[in-house]
Amino acid sequence: IKDAHGSFIQAREGGRRYCVEWAGWHDWKERNWKQYEHFRAGLKQGSKGTFRLGTRGRTPVINKNEALSFADVVVCFQAFYHHEPRPSQYVWRNINEEFEKDASLPKSEQVYVHGYF
């Protein structure tokens, strides 16, 4: 889902687990790329290690605590839809650096395309 200011929320499914990302401007009136933040939701108490979200093609590897249930996805999407802050029951990790690393890879190895899964 995308709003009128260019912020968005997205989810990707993999093995009945979901990854939720919420991105937007720190101050949408400024629209300075240095203030654009991209976050991934995670459970506050979760397993350590990583989880590959899916098995086909280029799939992101996320932290295990970021592999959420469908109910968690609904909570996040409802908050975005109602213009509420990111839900505080989740840890929101800033993943801007992941896009910078991904952009430096050959296109055949990139996971993200213009910020979307």
C-alpha cells in the first residue's frame, strides 16, 4: 500500500511466514533522500539467526525475529492504513544500508528493485 506522500508498507510471504517493511519520509514536506527511512518489523523477543524468505529466485535473508505471522502483518497494515505510527509491539530495524549494498551487486544478484521486493 502506498500513500499520497510516497510512503509505503509491503509484505512478502515465504513458508507461511511474512516479512513486513514500512518506508517513508522522516518529514514528507522536505523530501530529502537522506531523510527517507526504510524499516523492517521484528518481534521484540525472537530467535537469533537468519531466515530465508522463500526458495525461488532472489529472496531476502532476514533475521529470524523478522519472520512474522499473518496476524502481525494485519496489525502493521491496519496501522499504516489508518495513518498511525509504526506499532510499538515490534522492533523496527532501519534497513537503508541493505539497499546500498544491494545496489552495488550485479543486477542478476540483486534482491530489491527500486525498494520493493
